[in-house]
Amino acid sequence: MTARIIRYDECYSALIDEMVAKSGGHIEIVDDPNLKLDPYFYERKASLDRTIKAIDDGTMKMISQEEWDLDMEQLDRELEEKYGNN
């Protein structure tokens, strides 16, 4: 059998169920374990894939942990200066 994902509106559930029932076993509905653990699995995967592609093609810069730490320390100082309790 070939495996494919089909997304459909809830209003078509009865139609899909009827089609599966009439298929004589040629169509099978299988639960996706990824969606049981995380209902947004595929949306998160797509987002991560876009991020990786952006890093690979150079449109997004990947910084080191040291750069991140320095940037956050600088941001903390700036926020403290601007909004800190005097």
C-alpha cells in the first residue's frame, strides 16, 4: 500500500468514512503517532525546515553561544538603564 496524508474539513468526515468503508479494504486509516504526541508536529517540522534552509542559504545568521551570551548581557544592561528602578 502507498501511504499518504489527507487533510480534510470536519464536515467531510462522514463522506471519508463512507468511502473507506466502501473500498473493500483498499483504503486504510492509520493513526499518525507523531500527531498523538504533538498535534502541531508537522507545523513545527516545517518551521524548523525553513530555518535550516535560511541558515544554509545565508539569509539567516547562526551565532555562537558566546555571541548570544554577549548580546543578552548587552540587552540586560540596556533594559536596566532604560527601565531599571532608581
